[in-house]
Amino acid sequence: MLSRVDFLVMGAGVAGLRAAIELARHGDVLVVTKESLSESNTHYAQGGIAVAMEGDQDVALHLEDTVNAGDGIVYRPAAEALVAEGPIRVAELIEWGAQFDTEGGELLRTREGAHSLPRILHAHGDATGAEISRSLVAFARAHKRIRFAEWTMVTGLVGADGRVIGADLTRANLFSADALHPEPKTRRISTRSVLIAAGGAGQVYSDTTNPGVATGDGIALAASAGAPTDRSSSVGWRAGVELADMEFYQFHPTALSLPGAPRFLISEALRGEGAYLRNDKGERFMERYHTLLELAPRDVVARAIAREGIGDEPGETRLVHLDMRHVTGIDLHKRFPGVSAFLARHGLDLARDLIPVRPAAHYLMGGIRTDLAGRTSLPGLYAAGEAACTGVHGANRLASNSLLEGLVFGARAAQSMLADDLQMISGGDPAAKCTPLSRGEAKFVEEQIAGLQQAMWSYAGLLRDEFTLREGFSVHIACVTGLAELAEKGKGSRRLSEAQALTRISHAILYSAIHRTESRGAHFRNDYPKRDDENFRKHSVLKSNGQIVFEKW
Ligand code: SIN
């Protein structure tokens, strides 16, 4: 069994895989993922990948769109790197086998919200993420120096001499909530450096487009490794990694809204191809909210739908629909095969029916604070993709910039891991042992997760204020207390570990949101509805000592 590897990558989405391919040019790489290789936010991305393939002018426009969507706090050097290196990374990806949709040999491009022109490449209609994931996995699998550990969790970071020197890995299917499973086996791997590319945390909300694996494990691990109460981490040292911009959670405007059905993503590309939004009176309402109508920035559209969905009586909701019935000239089922097939399972047809939609948590703009080369505030620990925060998205990510971010910053992080050339040191404290949960304890963990998700949706969702955020804190604290009792008893399970991660993420969101007393991008405060550039044209940074500061980058 492997006990040493040059580089450990946590996460097998676009950022992790792209980094692994780069790292494998100079060392052995282990890619660790909690479920199978295909279970990532990347895999489920539908609409496409935004990229400016037509030269300098095109790149400059992509930069402006990215900066404008970010509502005043995009870190410009990060956005410059994204749009300038994006075309190189996409060309490379095509060379490695990714098949984007073409017509007459030309790449097809669509438009999405807040883009000034069509620049979104797509694959198999609405399966862009799956195609990118397929091509990267195939390319990485063919590489002798890359190994994969599927169904495995990174349950601790090992530290010594003020840096990360390894990680504890636990088989996720044994690390089960079920008392009948054997005690989880943890092994320690020494490594020169660790990259966290484990994606976002949509599961912190009850309504999300993200798959079940998106529980923010990587962010929580980096933020809390070594905290004395956390039995699943190595004890005796603190990672001290900073998080940034955690109040900015993007809510995708159009997730399917059918009782009993999951919040399936109805891609923004449908609006790019002409779909209208209609309220329960059948009116196109976006003209009251933004001149770009249905293609306004995502945060504006999401809030507009939320507002149109509020009924006259407390708790009453009104339906909002996406309407493609007027769209002619394209075969909707061919252009959107994945969406069409999912809708068909629920008796709906894009060409015939109004599609009920409402917002759902989709993408975390914040995350582990890194420089432009993926370095965190802790030597030996790097981050890229949705788990990281370079400031590239500011307060609101431009549609379809996330797959590009994974490619560009995954490659960059790997390059700095190679350049930093840290040497392998073995050792660190022994891994904490834990015992499986009883059935009652496992049920308790599920209840805690569900309560937290519901509270985050109700109190820290699209529209927040001081009162709701404080309510969110009360639920968070009760949840932390309950889970801490299990951890103190030496209990461990995958779901307990995920629950602990979700509490850390929710704390970071609530704490950052309560301190940002303004509205900007995806963060809207009913009690502070205006943007306050004088005080808050800044990024929030959560320090390892628990302090929050607002910094200009
Ligand atoms: C979508 O297809 O609407 C999602 C694209 C994105 O998250 O940018």
C-alpha cells in the first residue's frame, strides 16, 4: 500500500485533474476522490465553458464582462490570468480529446447572462462538464505517474515544521454511517505537497444544484485542520489557512421547481437560446429588474425570481416559469438532450410546456484564500478551482467561467507546487482513531445536517438580514454542540465528517455575511440594500484566529 507520493491532489474535478496532469510531468501523483471519478460539480456542469478564442479584443471583452459581473471586487490580475490563459488551456484540452460541439468544422458558441457576446463552448448540447471530465480522466488514466484513490476521503492534514507534510486517507465506503460496517481504516501518506481541489459546498443549503458530494470537505479541512475538538484531523497543530469571500454564494436562477423532484439545473444556456421568464400572471417580468432582461447577471435574475415568487400571504409562494415555446429554428431536444430527458421523466417538454423554476445554491465564489499560483497561507498546502478564492469572481461569478477557472488555476497551482520544490519529510502525529456510529447516532447526524441545510436556506439564502443571520447562528451552534459530543466520544463516519465540514462552512458564510453590512453581487441584505463602496469594496478574509477583516486586493 502506498505510503509516500510526491503530490497528493484532493478532488477529481476539472481543477484537480488538470493539476494532476501537470504534476505528473515531474513526480508521482495520487488523486483522491470521495466517490467515483465522475461524481463532481464539474461532471454536472451543463451550459458550457466561457473562453475568448478570437484574439486580444475578444480577451479584453471577456475580462470586462468578468469584472462587471463581479460587482466591484473582482481581483483584476486574477481575471486577467483567467481570460488570457483560458484559450491556451482550452486548445490544449481539445488536443487531449475533449469534443466540443461544432458546425462545419467551427466551434459552436452560445451566450449566457452578462456576456456581451456568444463565447460559451458546449459539448453534447448540455453535457459540457461530463465531456471535460471524460477527456481529462481518460488523459490522466493513460499517464503512468497518476494513480487514483476513489471512494476515499482525506480525513486529516499532517503537519510538521510549520508546513503540510502529508495527509490521512480513509476509505469512504467503510467510513460509513452504518454501525454494521467495520471500523474505518486510516492510512497516512507522506507527500511533498497537497492540493485541495475538492470543489464547493452547495450541500450546506437544502436547495442546491450540486451533487451530494459537494459538502465543502476541502475548505473545512484546510480551515480547521488540527483544531483540538476535531477528531478527524491530526491533532497538535493548526493549519491557519485563511478563507475569503465566504458570504458570496451564487444562487442559480433556474433550478427545476417540482414537488418531490431534485433541484435539477435548467441551464442558463436555455435563456442564451431565447427562453423567457414568466411570473404566475404569465408576464415577462425581467424588464422591471434589468435592461439585459433574462440575460442579466445571475444574481439579479435569481433575486428577481425570488421576489416574483413571494405571494401576498406569509409563506405563500407563486410559480415562476421558464418559457421556450416561442423559440423556433433550433431543435430543443437535440440542443438540450440532458435537460429534455430529465424533464420528460417528470412529464414536461421544453417545446410544449412552461417549466417551473426557482433559484438554488450553485457555486461558492469564496473559499480557501490563495495567491494567483494556488498558494495558501500554509506552506505545502495549495488550492484551486471552486474550493479556492483568488478573487477572480468577485461577488458574483460570470456564467460558465468556472470550468475555465478550474483549467487555468489548476495548471497554475501545479506549476507553483513544482516550482516550490518542497522536500518529503515523514512523520507527524499519529492519526486519531475513531469508532463507527450506532444507528441512532447516524440518524441524529442526518437530522443535524437536514436542520442546518434548512436553516441556511431560510436564514442565509438569497435575501438576508441581521435577524435571519442570527437565527442561522442559533441553529449552527446547536448543530456544532450535538456533533462535538459524538466526536468527543471518538465516533467517526463519512456523514459525521461531512456534517462537521458543513458546520464549518455555514459558520464562515454566516459570520462573513453578518459583517458585510451592504448588498453586493450574490450577497443581498434586506437591512442594507445598497452597495457601500467606501467601506466594502473589499474582500472579506477570515483569519485563522477567528477574526474577520476586509481587505482591498
Ligand atoms: C448553467 O449551465 O447554467 C451553469 C453554468 C455555470 O454554472 O456557469
